Amino acid sequence: MLRPAAVFDGETMHPGWAVLVEGSTIKAAGPAAQITAPAGARTVELPGQTLLPGLIEGHSHLLLHPYNETTWNDQVLQESQALRVARATAHARATLLAGYTTARDLGTEGADYADLGLKQAIDQGFIPGPRLLIATRALVATGSYGPKLSVDVEVPQGAQEADGTDGIVRAVREQIGKGADIIKVYADYRWGKGEPSRPTFSQDELTLIVQTAKGAGRPVVAHASTPEGMRRATLAGVETIEHGDGARRKYSSS
């Protein structure tokens, strides 16, 4: 039994509450005098501490680190997958210790299916970390993502390119088959250096992505920052819009 100074339930602070835990399950929470611990239970006193439910991180990239440390291009092109997984292991531990018990990891950004192994290592108890919902490689329209170097040089991309009916269905099914809990699609992005973001997939393509994923029981989330990208993603039936910058600019004054 955990006996902190208070328990925060997400809405209200409750001084004098206790939490009864059995294994990894919370069995009871309430005023300490009303909770009876079973014989042999251990009581952990937490004076001056407040307990709260585990937090949920809605948009993370454990396989990346801040761009003021290393640019996105350099992470994708110059860091080995082994190095990125080692760093992600540290990120997973730090995330859990910060109080986040669940995280949606929305794309490996060039690290292929490394998030699957990270999730499995956490689930099997090899490393500490939050429960992960993973999007694996994410989907982009051909030519719309990066890295982009000389036109004479083919470089690994930060997400999986897919176009048209056959290509999109195959890519979605491939990611699901490899272990994706979520399908992430980039509904808009910068086609060229210095350009503003513009829509990438057509309405029909986005709708097909959602239909294919939902048929397999997977939700779709959309990176979208422009009004048109958000409109298409919403009409397609995505679960969430990620970023949504253009909506704030366009509608904040009305």
C-alpha cells in the first residue's frame, strides 16, 4: 500500500488518500482509513509526495533527439540504427521516470521498424519504459519528404513512400503486418526547400489509407498543418490531426 501526502485523480487533490497496488494493478484508492491491505502487504510511506495517474504522451519520437543537438538530416543519414536504438532506450526510461506510462510513438523517422523491437523489449521487461503504441515507418507521398540531397543521389527516406491504390494498400498492410498499432500519414508537407507546406495525398488516397487501416482495426493519425491538408484528413476519417498549425492561424480570430 502506498501512503503519500495526497493523491491527485486528474481533477481533484485528495489529502490523506492511499493507493493499494497488487502486482501491476491498482486495486483501490481512497481515504487511507477506508482501505484495508491484505495480510503481509507492504506499506510504503511517501511523506510530502503526491501520487497521480500515469500520464499519456500523445506524440513522441523516441528514436529522435533534439534538433539543437543534431539535425534531422544527420540523424537519419549519419547515425546508425544501433546508436539510435541505444539512445531511444535511454529516452524510454526517462519518459517513464517523468511519469508517462503510455506513449504514442508516431514514426521512426528513418529507423524502419526499430520501434517494434523497442516496444517488445519494454513489454518483456528487458528495459524500463512506457507502454508504446507504435506507428513504425509512417506514410508519405513520393517526393514529398526527405532527406533530399543532390538529385543524382538516392538516400534513405524518413518514412515509407506510397502512391496510388495498389501502392497505398500494400504499404498500409505491410506496416500493420510488421506490428504497427497506428498508421501515420503525412497529409501535407514541404515539397521543396524553403516552400510552405502543401497537401500531398489526394482525397481518394487518404480515404483509402483510412479504410484499409480501419479494416484491420488500426486507427490513422495525420500530420497536417495546412487548412487543405486538415480538411482532406478529416474527410478521410483520421482519428487525430497532429500539429494543426494552419488552423490556429486561419481561425483564431473568429
